[in-house]
Amino acid sequence: MKYNFCCPKCQNTEIAIVEGGAFKGNIYNTLSYGLTTIYLTRYVCTTCGFTENYIDDPKSLQKIKEKFINPEDGSSEFV
């Protein structure tokens, strides 16, 4: 939905974009661990309600890799 603005469930093309962030008025689109908060952008189908979440900031993606991926065997503790 992020790239083609089409719902994979119902093919609706009216997709709402809800940005996360304290200064964007939506503090609930977050992934938090410890003192780290990562903001998600949510794409919502306005017909069926199907939702996808994306992390847009590459620095935040790197933080997730460092925290949750075991470099020795590639396993993940993230659930």
C-alpha cells in the first residue's frame, strides 16, 4: 500500500496515511523499547480497514537491527 496506494485485500485505492510522532498529533504509532521510541507511518484502507505499518527513518531501522538481531547467527528476539 505504501508504494502503489492500493489495498491488497479489496483493491481500494483510497488509502489514508497516518504518521506517528508526538509533534504530528499521533503518539500511538510507535515501537518502544527502553528509552528508544521509533515512529511508524500507518497506511489504512478506507474501505476494509486493512492496515500496514512502516518505519520510514533508516536510522530507526538500524536501531532495530542492533537491538533485536543476533549478529552471530542471524536470529531475532523481536516478537
